[in-house]
Amino acid sequence: MRALVLWARPDHPNLGVAALATGSAALLRRAFGEDLDVRFHATGGADLPGNDGPVNLSHAGPLLRTRIRDPRPLREWLRGFDLVLDTRAGDSFTDIYTLKQLAKMTQAGLYARQWGVPLVLGPQTVGPFGTRRGRALARLSLRAATGLMVRDTASADAARALGRPADVVSTDVVFALAEVPREQRHDVLLNVSGLLWHPNPHVDHRHYRDVVHGLLDGLAAQGRTVSLLAHVARGSGRGTDSDAAVVAALADRVSGEAVIPDDLTEVRAAVAASRLVIGSRMHACLNALSTGTPAVALAYSRKFAPLLEQVGWRHTIDLRPGDVRPADLLALAEQQDLLTSEATAVRARADVLVERAVRGLRGMP
């Protein structure tokens, strides 16, 4: 049996996307056996290391021309899979990242269904959709899917409002990954987002900088040792989206070290070796919680709180109103024992939800 994971690959420089790819493969193998042949195709060309396939699926125009002029290589490649698991990069089944992004990710899955390949929308966030065209594209995708799995109840509500109830309400596939040995090397690991540090459509970047600086000063005053974490690391090709440059620039302000992992294994080892993670990237928090480390999330979109609450974790601070006080975060950080105790229960809750996805996959056409 062969399966294709769309819009994620294990070697992606955004380690959240890498976790999505690796977790999706783990989920598929739990459902269909360890000998399952899993391939990946993320954004970027077909010649990109880690991307399977004859064409670049993320350029809508050239892909359409391929479909019209000579679809045979694309058709035969897609028909070589027994299942396509469409991840939408976890959080891109929405129009908040532009209609262009939504449209290009929609196209490949529709071709798979047209050519008779089962298409499952893997555990992911659905919505929000703020435009008429965005909702139309979403309905098209949902009608085409043979299976729909979401990772929180807000996504289930969004799908139902579009006319397609979810088959499975589960959680993020990071919880399908094996646990990591915990050896404390870091006290507080602070993930600073390059995306939010610069002007962006999500939050006021000046307020975000003030929050980060206030945290660094306040944690030092509490006597905590702070290390910095880049979760979107080297070679992302996205300029200011990378966390690495910001982490390097702030390194002289911390008592710990700058942690810039090369891959998913390294970042999971780093968060597992921490007493507390404070993360602006959602998967920095999810990686931490999946290893038993408490993680306070600094949220910049709707995707954070519903997903984390699904696994029983309610320590999410919403940055969008622009009124976050570092003092509130510092008060939360002082409750280390409580946070550690609550994080221990998250994995057990998540394991139950992952098993739902495993059973759901087995039962899908």
C-alpha cells in the first residue's frame, strides 16, 4: 500500500511542517501497518529534496496547463497511491493566508479525486473563511473529500457550517510521534517568531516586541535562566519568516543559549529538555506538550486556543487584541509546579484522540 502526504515533508525548515509530515506518516502507519510506503509533496518544485512527484503542485497556473496539455505523468503518479492525505500544512485550509494560497492547495486534491484516488483531509484546522470565494473553494474541497478529520471542535463547527460534518474530531498529528526522553538542560525556552517580529497581517509587531522584551527582563528578575528557540530555522527561504535571525539578535540578552535546531529530532529533544516553553509558533508548543513539557502559547490566530483546549490545555495568551501584559505571563510562569502537573495529563488525553484518527482512517473508503 502507498500513501501520499500533501503539503508537508519531514525535512522542511519550518519544523512545524516537519512535525506535521512525520506525524502524518506515523498516523498512517498506525492505521495501515509499518510497511506502508509513505511519500511527501510540500510547496516547492518537484526537484526539491523530499518532494515526490513529476510536477510542482504549488504553482496553480503551470499545474492547470499540465492538466490540459498532457495530464498523463500527473495522472499516473497520483493513481499510484492508494490514499492521499491532504494536510493543508495544518492551518492553511483558510483564506487568512490569501485566496491564492487556498486555491493552489485545493487544486491537487481535486485532481486526485477526479482520477479516482481516495482523498482524506487529515487532522487540521478548518477556517476561518472571511470571503465568498474562500467559502466556495472550501465547499468544493469538502465535497470532494472521501474523509474529513479535524483537530478541534471549532474546525468541526466551521466544516458543518459549510455543509460537510467532520468524520473524526481528533487532535494534531504531533501526538502520534513517539515520546522523547526528558533530560533537563534548559529552564525556560522562549520561542520568538520572526513572522511576528516584523510587520505582519496577524498582530502589531511593535506590541509583540514589547512583550518579548518584557518577558526577558521579567524572567531574569525572577531568577529564571532563559534560552531562545528558533522553530522556523535555517534555510526557510522566507526572509523575515525565519526565527533564526531574531533569536541570534536577542542572544546577548539571555542567560542561557540560542537554540537553532537543524531538524525535528533536535527541536523535540530541546523542548523535552526544558522545564517550561513559551512559544509563539504553535508547533513549538505542541512539540513541547507532546513530550510532557508545559508550554504557554502566544497566539496570533484562531488556530491556537481550540486545538490546545481539545487536549485539555488552557494556557493560551491571545496577542491579537494588542493588550498583553508581560506581568500576566510572568505570573503564569511562576506556577511551574502546576503547569508541569497539568502538562502530564495532556499526553494521555491526546493519545485517546489520536486513536480516534487511527480508527477513522481504517474505516474510510
